[in-house]
Amino acid sequence: MHRPGEMRERALDVTVAEGYGNAVIGVREGAQVHLDVRLESLHDGILVSADVDTIALGECVRCLDDVSLPIEVEIQELFAYSVDEAFDYTVVGDHVDLEPLVRDAVVMSLPFQPVCRPDCPGLDPETGERLADFPDRKPREVIDPRWSALAGLQLTEQDVEGSAVADAAAADREKRS
Ligand SMILES: [Zn+2]
């Protein structure tokens, strides 16, 4: 502290005490987070740069299979010596608390819709089976529920024949009258 130009590097392995993320995807309690940290003394405070490595666990939003996602993020933030609205973080005592910084960076890097693989075909809409287990199954045409009411209006072949007969009968009556 207060020695501009000095620099320290540290490798840290931290066990996550409280998980990051949400139920679908996140770094779970007890997970390991590896940090390669560089601390540089500046006039205003301590500049912290770090590479963060960890594993997020969750489930595929399409097929609900478990997903294990390596997370690599870089962070850089100045921890100011004095409380100043220009800086979000301050040196407290002679410490910098990296936890909120790491948490925010990791959470921001999590995908909104994690998938087990980019082309995951998901679940069969009728049977609920994982389509990846049945690569030969032909994808069925799934009717958008908003249009499904119209499916009931589709004419069957019989209807068409019936109406053709009715039309013919009507034409017949017209001819006779
Ligand atoms: Zn999947």
C-alpha cells in the first residue's frame, strides 16, 4: 500500500462458501475457484487484475441433462484508498475483498439458456424422451399451440367428398327449377 509501482502476484484456490448463479446454472457451494491475481500499487489505490477459473453446474434447458461448464473470466478493478463515488471498491484496512468482484464477473458470464451441446435436439414434445437417444426418430411437425384450434377445422377427405356431393345435388336442383 502507498508504494506506487510495486506489484505482487498471487495464485489462490478458494472454496465457494455460498453458490453463485441460479437454479438453472451456477457455481455451486463447495466448488473450487482458481484465481491468478496481480496487485499493483497506484497513487489512488490498488489495481487488481485477475484470471478466474471455475466450473458452473446446471441443466440443459432443452433436455434437462446435467451441464458442466468451464468458466473463465478476467477481472480488473481499482480499489481506492479513499471512499470516492468514482470508484465502486475501496481498500478496507489493508485488504481488498475480491469476493463480490469475482461473484459479479462469474454471474455475468453465465449463459441465460445453458445447453448440453449447441445442437441439443431437446425432448420429444409428446413422450418427453430425450431425442438425442433416438437419432433415427424423424422430427414431427409440431403445431404451434396458437394455431392448434385451426387444426380441428381441417377438412377430411370424406368431408370434401360429402360437400362435393352436396354441391352436385344443389346444382341438380337448380337445373330442375
Ligand atoms: Zn440437452
